[in-house]
Amino acid sequence: MIIHFTLNGENKNLDCAPDCRVVDLLREELGHTGTKEACGSGECGACTILVDGISKLSCLMLAAQLEGHAVTTIEGMSKGEELHPIQKSFVEKGAVQCGFCSPGMVMATADLLQRNPSPDRKEIREALSGNLCRCTGYQKIIDAVESAAAEMRDDA
């Protein structure tokens, strides 16, 4: 089946099998390996992407569901060498350790800050509750989200 969608601002027309999952399409067919697969069952958030600006778990989506939509992966967050404020904040606040969960955390954060530019710590914890991290203890991640939110508000 042929699907048409936008990936990180670039139009895509791809032939894929009807049972092809989005995470597989991104990683194996398109080389966007920033989107991770850990659990494969929607429990960890490592595969989080944005579809029309809303966070989605790519391991639970079929590629056909992308038809006509705009997809953003972690690769689409930066502008060339310039990191997105969320990415920059994660680095500065030490919220990136092994890095496996980081792309999903960044994408979930982007969704949150689009909907709520001034979240409190409880709202941040709730928004990121579907994203698991084994390394950080979450405090530095929450600090990074707060810092990114403040920077993004200032830029606006």
C-alpha cells in the first residue's frame, strides 16, 4: 500500500506492507533511529513521536495511520546543529544519562509544552508518566522540562 505523509517537514510517498508498524517504518525503512523500541507494547514511551503535534506511541501504530498526517521525530526537533530548547535543557540539566529514553521524553515534553507552556511539577510528572527511565530518577528530567518551558516562554 502507498502512504502519503509529512516527516519532519518533508513529503513522503512510501510503499509499505499493511501490517507495518510506524516504529519499524521509521527505523528500518527511513533510518530515523532516534525513535527507539523497548517494550513494543506501549508501556515505556521510548518510541514516542508527534503526529500532528500530539504525542503517539509509534510501536502501537500501523504505518497506514500516518496517511495525510504530519509526523515529527526527534531528528526533526533540532534546526541543523542548533538543538531545540527542550533538547538543550535536557543536556544542560543532566537529564540525559544513557540516552535511550531521551528521545521519547523530549517528544512527550514537546507535546506538553505545546498544550501547556507553564506546567507545574505535578503536571510535568503526569504528562511524562507514560515514559519510563531507568537512569535518572526523573528529578533532572522534571528540572529540564521546567527550564525548557521558561526558555520557550521567554522566546515567545
